[in-house]
Amino acid sequence: MSARPEAETDEELLLRIVIDIAAVFFKVRAIGRQIGAMTSWGGGSWGLLRSLILEGPQTVPQLAASRPVARQRIQLIANELAAEGLVAFVANPAHKRSRLLTITPAGERRYAEVRGRLLALCREFARDLDPDGLRATAATVEGIDTLFGAWLDAHPD
């Protein structure tokens, strides 16, 4: 995080946090590429597998809306994962043309493998951080996520 300026207002502090989150995101994405959580071009393959594990089969548009990113970006990730046998497109009883994406046993294994790598890395990093500070940070980031998500819902493209 950057040094705190004197007399920083709450809105300036929140802006700094948002900027810092963005900076951390790019570092996390670079680490993700190294440990197999991202595609070579930066698509979040592990995140898509995680969504399927936690929420079950979904269509590409549903996955895109939950992030929110372009449907085409999720389609690229889905196609790449399907080519690797990590996910499969299956019939969708609710819609003839929009197939459901489901995780395969190979995808479940890959998810667990990458999750283990992430946990090992986080275990190493957590040693240098205050547990109470981590809990407070998690709550704050969740609150920011909720507020920004609500704004996006109220201001669709």
C-alpha cells in the first residue's frame, strides 16, 4: 500500500484502497499464471472452475454476468478448458441453444491442485500478516464488493 497522506478524507482513503486492490489484482494474476490458475492470455480458468464447483452447471452468459465480464471472454476460457477436458458443454433443458457448462472429474482434480498451490502460497504470506488485520481486511473488501456490485446493478450498461 502507498504511504498515507496527511488529512486523507474517507473518500480519498477508499479511492486509495480501490487503487491498491487493482494493483494487487495484477500481481495475483501474474502469480496465477505461474501456478496454473490462469490461462496463458490471462483468463481466470481456476475462477471459472471454482464457480462451477460452488454453484453447479451454468451457461456462459450466466458465468459472465456473475463476474461481470464480456460473454465472449468467458466463452474463450470455457472453450480452452473444454479442449483440455476440464469442463464439458451439456444440454440445457431450459434453453435449446445455450448449453450448460459443467466441470469434469479432471477439472475437479485441476481445481483441487491449484487450490492447494494457492493455499500453500497464502500460508507462507499469512505468516507476515496480523490475523485480526486479515479478518478486518476481508470484511472491508467484502463490503466494498457489495457496494460496487449494487452500483453496477443499479447502473447497467
